[in-house]
Amino acid sequence: LTSAEGAGAFCASGPPVALAELVRELLYRPAMDWAGSEALRLWAIDPREPDTVHAAGRTWVHVETADDRPLITADQGHFVVEIGSGVKLSGVNLLDTDAGVDGTRWMTLMVAASEGKIYLEDSIIMSPGGPVKPIRGRIDGDIALRMQGNLSALQGLLGSMRFGVPVPVKPYLNLRPLDQPSAK
């Protein structure tokens, strides 16, 4: 049983051999994102004398910090796109071991391109109070998109992202320095 304060406590009764086996099988699970030391206390009480503690013991459980930052993985190392077209960023996965199954833990995700633009499919509608909050970037095409949301919402958003390289406005023009004469 767990108390409202989050401190685990239970009471078990039985023959001493069975209780010794039970103690060997105890499993301690710290709260997510918690590190530190916590006292573990054990008492042995004879049921015929419930007000008397016959044996007591105390030890400490030390929980070390863990590097449990979110991870991004991709099924493929690169995407091929032709100028003037786009490609869906498929196979990109966002992982976080302690994101919470209830979706209450939010994180920030930034997707950026050194060339071209990142944009969302037209079917994606961002609404105030929705599961994803845009922070920076235009969802209809920008070099970087930064947004906040829970793990499942951001993963869904990753699945609807596309990368594209727009066609230059006048691809037939060759740029040259201002002091260079034009060739005839």
C-alpha cells in the first residue's frame, strides 16, 4: 500500500521464515526524476504483543541520478528530396523513458534545416489550448520549427512534418559581382 504522501508502507504477518522470504523479495522503485537517499525501516512485532517492537532495523536506499533525457532516433540516415518537391520525414521517433503515460509532462522539440524548409502537412491545425504549442517558426514553411507538447502529441507532429527545397525564383540568372561586365 502507498500512503498519500508517496511513502510506501505495508504490514505483513506470518511465520518468521515466510516473512524473511518476503523481505528478500522486496523491490524499491523511486519516483520518476527523483534522486537522493531515503531511509528504509523494518520492524518485527509479535502478534501476541502488538504494542511491543521486538526487532527493528534501518538502512538507507541511495538513488543515483540517471541520464534519462529524451532521445530522437531515425530509421534512415538521410532523406533525398528534389528541388521544388518535398519529402515526408518518416521514421523519426521521439523517446523519453519518463514522459509519463498520462501525457502531463511536456517537452520542447526543435526541428531545423540548414537548407530548405520544414513544414507541416495541410491537415494539421494548431489551435490555442491544443496538445502542441508552437513557440517559433511558421508551420507553413520555415527553416526551423520549435514547439512544446507531450510525447505523443510531438510524435504525431513529427509524423506529419515534411522537408522541402523550394525552386529558385529565377533559376536561369547567374549572379556575378557588380563590377563585372556582362558577357555577350
